[in-house]
Amino acid sequence: MQKDSRVSKTTRSMRVENRCLVLSAIRERRQVSRSDLSVMTGLTEAAISRICRELIDVELLVEDDDPSGNRKPGRPSINLQIAANGAFVLGFDISANSQSICLVNARGDVLARRRLELDFSSPPVQTLKLAATAANHLVKANRIDLRRLLGAGIAVAGVVDAQNRYLITAPNLDWGDVDIAGVLEGELGVPIHVESRPRALLQAEYQAGAARGKRNIALVQASLGIGGALILDGNVARGEQNAAGQVGHLPFVKGGELCSCGRRGCLDTVASGHAILTKLRLIRKRRVKAGHGAADAALLREAIKKANGGNARVFSAFQTAGSNLGIALRTVAMLLDPEVVILSGTVMRVPCYYESVVESFSRFKDIPIVKSNISEEDVGSYLALDAFVFSSTLDFEHIRTGVLG
């Protein structure tokens, strides 16, 4: 008698979802017993036992005696944890200010990192291929079994269509209409997840940082330009043109300076790293619509050093820009009513900028405002772990075939 394919498909889907549930629960607690897993997931102890045995057999999980010494009387407590060598992902960080690749295991440990110096004056496809070559060298140098390299996450400073894994535009890189996933999949031979840098950072904060357990969060990333991302009612907000959360283009000064978007007086023109460089006359005011430019990143790093070194003129420029951002965030808070506002980005490395944001914002509304503790260089790996290890897309059969083979 032939099995009902619908039943088989449902059974397979349940197995996949339950496997993801168990892995995610262990990731959250780092070490957990089978009995605690049953309570956390709502699955029976028999189901937990079967799933964990499958994951141990393919070396995604390992057993460890309870290191706390708090064993209950009777049978010793055996904890489960994510294996250090069971699965790996790559994370790419691509912005005007920094470019890097990291190799990460399923525990989230960074095994290796390589900084890049990408030439954004070259065609995007050529630049991406060079980044992929560097990533392949990183994988080879660390002797990673390619059957256990499950994917790569790309966090790029630009407007991204994450569903189609496509870069719409990145003005600061002078990139537009780039099939990032298509290029890198062909070079790396693994699936690719692409996301805008601010959204990637917010998702990392949601998974392991200041946004954990919250459902309404606003994140602002202040570097050469000002980006942003939102989670509303537990869902990442994207908008009709994938531009939700772009607070840098809120109108701020009537008839102000020309912005990279082509309008005048946006927040970006008075609160960003580019605005600070302009005020200090380290770069000229815009005369035409243009991105911030990768060449300005080095100037911003120097300005940050001077501000932190006590240069009064530079200090004042950062302070004023931070105050402007704090004022603008009042509007964001009024419209969105977030549980927390997270601040990130290169410019936040200057204490007076961060403190000015907090001070001018806090006069208005009693909403927590915190600085991100997650490195922007690591957010690509968070994307990849969420997409290819701790999700229903985990290529379990591929790993198992490799183990059995």
C-alpha cells in the first residue's frame, strides 16, 4: 500500500520544525538537559530523545556532564550543547567605513577574521568576486569540511530586497541593482542571505542583545550616513520600497544642505559623520546629489580620534550633531512608541556624541536608549546562523550524508 504523500510531507515538516525548535532552545541556554528541553519546547521526552540522538549522530550536538556540580539525586544530569565543529558559516560586512569577512562556528565563536580593502571604483561583480576569493582562502586555511559550511550572511550598507537577496542601491558604495546572492553563491558554493546593515544589526540585537524579548524596537546607526531599522509587533518593518526605518532622511531643517537623497535639510545633513566632516570643512558641501563616499571614511576616523583626544572644535561638532539626532528621535518615539531605542555606528564611538543624543532625547520621553554592544563586523554571521543553522532550512541530510559517507 502506497503511503499518503501528504501525511509523509506533514511528518517531515514536523521533524524539521521540531529539530529547529530544539537547536534554538539549546542555543538560547547554551547548556541544557533533555528534561529541561522537554519543558522549554513542549515536546515529549521521547521526541526530545530521538531528535537529540539524530543531532548528536551528525555531530551538531555534544553531551557534557553538568559542569555546575548541581546534579539531582539518582541519574546524573547530562547537558547538551551546540558542538564546536558541527557547522560553520561565513559573515560579510560591507560598508564604506569597513569591510571584513569572519568564519564562525554554530556556537557563534569567531574562528577567523579577515579585513578587506575593497575598491568600490571597480564594478560591483568584480569587487564581490575578490571578496569571495578571500573568503574561500579563509575557509581553506582553517581546514573547514565544506559539507559543514552551511551558508553566508551579507550585511551591506544599502537598501536591500532581502526576499530576493538583491541590493537595490548603496549610494555610499556607488552600487545599484546588484545581484549579490547570485554572484557570491556562484563563487562560494553555499546559499547566501543578504540584508541591509542596520536590519542585520537589529536582528542580531533581537537574537542576543538589547532587543531580546522585546517586540517594538527602533535602531539607529550613525556613521558617515544615518541608517535605521525597526521591529514592530515582533516583525521586521520593511516598507513598500524596502526603506522603512531610514530616519536619516527625515526632514529636519527647512531649506538646509543638500542630502545624498537629493532633498534638502534631511537629518543626515546635520547629524551624520558626513555632516560633521562638512562642518569641520574637511570635505566640501554637496553641490549635486551624491553618496557619502568611501574616501571620507578615513577622514571620519581621524575626526573621531581628535574628538576623543580633546580637540575642542571637533568635540563641539560631534556634540551638536548628536543633539540633532536626539531631537529627531523624539519624532520617531512619538510615531512608533518603541520599548527601546538602540544606538550603533562608528560615530557612537565618540562619548560626547552618544551622550548628546541621550540627553536631548531623554528630555522628551521616558524610553530606554542604549548603545549596541554587538560588533557590526559580526552581524553577517548572525544572519547566516539564523538563516542556515537555527532554522527549518538547515541542510540536515547534506550533513548526515557527509558523516555516513
